[in-house]
Amino acid sequence: MKFRELAKYFEKIESTSSRLSITQILSDLFKKVEADQIKHTIYLLQGRLAPLYEPVKFGLAEKMIIKSGVVALKIKKEEFLHEYKKIGDLGRAVEYFKKGIRSLEKKELSVMNVYRQLYELASAGGEGSQDVKIQTLVNLIRSLDALSCRYVVRIPIGVLRLGFSDMTVLDAYSWMIKGDKSLRPTIEKAYHVRPDLGQLGYVLKKEGTGGLKKMRPAIFTPILMMRAERLSSGQEIIEKIGRCAVEYKYDGFRLQVHYSAKGRLPSGQKKIKVRLYSRNLEDVSYMYPDVIEGVKREVKANEIIFEGEAIGFDPHSGNFLPFQETVQRKRKYGIEEKMKEVPLKFFAFELLYLDGKKFLDISYLERRRALERSIKLTGDIFKDTLLLASENILDDPKKLELMFDDAVSKGLEGIIAKKLSGVYKPGAREWNWIKFKRSYSSKIEDTIDCLVMGYDFGKGKRAGFGIGAFLVGVYDEKQDKFLTVAKIGTGLSDEEWKQLKVRSKKLEVRSKPVLYEVDKMMECDVWISPSIVVEIKADEITKSPVHTAGRKLRPSKSGKALEVDIPGFALRFPRLERFRDDKRPEDTTTLGEIKKMYNT
């Protein structure tokens, strides 16, 4: 396929506000793309060159993109900047000037050709690499048609944002094969184990749905993490799952460890490689060298995938640190210094894969015992970095409540109860795990993970911040949409307002994303693409006709409009607790959870 043709699909998707229409456009595209090209086509549709967990970065700042455009189009920088400021979109600015210079259209580049050149651009390193990157982009701009330039320019600076989610792609795969979305559950199950949309598309094109059965856990491909349901008392938990394993719930960073000790170094020592992945599939290995070293010392396996929580530790008092201190370890610079200041302990609690054997469909007790055999235990919390989460098998609600109180007294978040016969279901939120957190012991202190959907300009003091209120929503899994629950204008420090503005700036889009369902009363001055997850504390959940979470509409008496039949859920006195960079948009609190919290 020629990139010119792919660019037309990009344009169709960008101008479409219907999720179903986008699904059908993608399905049509996937039918036309050959199997050996679909993987790279999918990555380009996502504005990337590889799956999210492979950190391939372009290393091109906006000013370098501008320089590339000016050189390629042979125009004055001032002229380009004037038009760019007027249009507000770097891709459309390049497209505007390219339309007037037909003589530069020299080649019909294929999708694979463009992909390879972008990959070469991203891979360039060392002395003179910036010049190589600029020249590569110059060549692409000169070779491609105007519309293609719009999208090729957007990709390196991460602003492609066509407005569809991974779930939309899964639906499109089903439409490609079956003509409807009936295959979505089967495809999604494979995606949860191997969340690489490109590889998934390749398997489906080559082998159909039968090939999905061969997709097993793989070292250095993160598995979507399982999630827990919520209950607010020991009695409720025992009534729901009976005798269960109860662990402390640590308030830190949940990490998935991938470890391989295959092969030997020239010295004869084992060749050990370790990667750490966050809940949102990001490779964060470089942030936590102390955890990496602990895993290398204390794991007994050839290959293993397991999960746990990293939490700050005070070696003087033996106490765990609150999240506000632990979160300081999430950084790109000054890692070694902060590691000494805030050392981490990593509590392992789940086994997913061990030496060629998949443990996802095996009961909790078997997973736990195999995990225990795979870690060298000394029981010395001051010496070891890698530890096992505590485990108590209980069927007495009172003892479960006492363990909850003990966890809180230690400065931990609460407890988590696990069904003894329960399996590990990647990406799912089921009753195999139940969390009982400190905040759930009182309805008015519930915390809710929300997606930031857009913001309004500031007034008065906040005019300098450029942001005065922001709209947040929760996830409706059935519709694959985000529904509003609050617009927040108070409760943030000046630094938090500034931080939110900086984060939002890179995510701004021209119109409301297709995944958002928003009442006209809650429209924002600026929309941002799904990315920023925040933890919100509210006094209570109430009902509101202007918020769309759980809202039902009905035709008016005239039949010409819709009116509210059942009002939606809203957060009363919401305020920011913290940013949740470890969570994907789909990991936000669900509509179903909001309903349960409202009814308790």
C-alpha cells in the first residue's frame, strides 16, 4: 500500500465523530493491507513505531520539525511561523505550504518505505545525529504529497491522535473477519496476554482466530495486569469468596517483572536480563536500578514473569514511606541520588509465567507456592530488596478486619483478599481479588480514578496558568466511552495547576474526542486526548442531570429533542489527590464501580 492511500484513511478517521464509523473505516483498511505490512501500519496509526512497551523515541523537538519544514519547502522561517501560529497545527502548516509547491512531489512512497525512514530517524544517535534526523524528515516532506506530510510531521512529536482506543482496533479486527464485533471477546483475551496490536493483526491476517490460541505469555512482552473489585467490610468479603488469602495492600508502584537467565557471559556467569513494566505497559526499568539488582540476586529461575508492589522504605526506623515520598522515585534524572534517599522494597505477590509454563489459568494457591519456591527468602527486610507479600489464610471476618487495622497502623493502604481457587485474568476486574482500602471504610472518603478530558481557561489569578477548571470522567467498559462525573475548579495548589497545564498542552486536540460523551453544559474550552489519569477524593457521589455517567435520556414530548430521564452520577466537592501516571485511561474507575459505590 502507498502511504498516500494510508493518509486518506488517516483523514477519514480524523474527520469522523462516530466510533462505529471509525471501526468500519479501520476494518476496511485492515482488509486491504497485506499481512506483512499490517503490523507497521497499526503502529503508524497509533503514532508510534513499536508497541508501547518498547521505548522507541524520535528525539525531535518542535523547533527541529519547524527547521525540517522550512528547509524542505524552501521558505523563510518567519513566513512558516506566521502561518503555523494562525493554523495552530504543525502538520497542517506543512500541508498548507506543500500544496503550493507541487514540484517537490517526486515519489510514491510505500507505507513500509515511510516506516523504515521514520525508524532510521528515531534510531539515529551520536555525534551529528540531529542533522541526520532533520535531513531524513526533510527528504520525507519533499517526497510525499501534501496530505501525507500532515501526518508524517505529526508522528515524531506525538500529536497524531486520531481519537480511537485499542478497544476500537479490536472491534475492527472482528469486523475485518466476521463483519460484526462478535469476535471481540476472543480477540481481547489474546490482547490481554500479548498487548501488541501490530502482532495481533499479523496473526489474524496470517492464521485467523485459530492463531490466537498460540499467543502465550512471552518474556519482555508485558501482560495486562489484573484488577480487583471493591468491598467495604470483612463480612462482605467472606460472604463473597469464603475462605481466602489476605495480603497487605501496599501504596506504591505496581510493577511486572520479566527475568531471563538464559545463556552465559564470556566469564561463565549467567547472562541475566531484567525488565520492569508499569501498569500502563511502560518500560520503567531505568527508574528502579535497586529493584533490578534485587531481582538478579534473589530470583531462582531461568525465566519468570511475576508482579509486585515497590514501596519506599526507611532503613533507620524500619517503616514504610507514604506514597508522597515513594512517588519521588518516579523520575528521569537524579535516579542514583534519590535511590539512596528513598530505597525501595519490592513485595512480590503474583506469578504469571515460570520456565516455559503459563500460570494464568492455575489457582491462586498453586501460583503462590510456585512463586515462593522461585525467590530466595532470608526474612530480613533490612537486607533483602525482593520480598514476598505477607499471606494469611482466613475465613473469619473479624480476623480479616483486624488484619486491615494492622495494615493501616503500619502506614499501608489496606488489604486485598484473593479467592483460593481464583485464576489470574489479565486486564479483568473480577471477584478473584477484592480490595479493602482505608478510604472505603467511609463512603464520603472514597477515592476515584478519573480521566482528565479537557479544561477551561483560567480567570483572575489562574489566567497566568492558562487553566481554571478541568473536566474528569470514568470509563464505561460496555460502550468503550468516557463519561463525565465532575468539573473541578478548586483544591489544587498553584504548582498542581501549572503541572496540569503543562501535561495537557502536549495532548490538546482540535475537537472533542469520539470516546467522550459530554453534555453541552460541560463542554470545555480545550479538549485533550485520553492520557492523564488522576485520583480524586470527593465528599460523596450525588445525582446530576448535566453529567453523563449513568445518565439516561428519553425523547421529549414533542419528539424533536432528548431530555433527561435518569440523571447521571456526579462527585460532590471533588479535589485532586494525586496524578496516577502508572494507570492507562482504561484503568480508571468504571461506571459499574461508581454505581456500586453510590448504592452502598
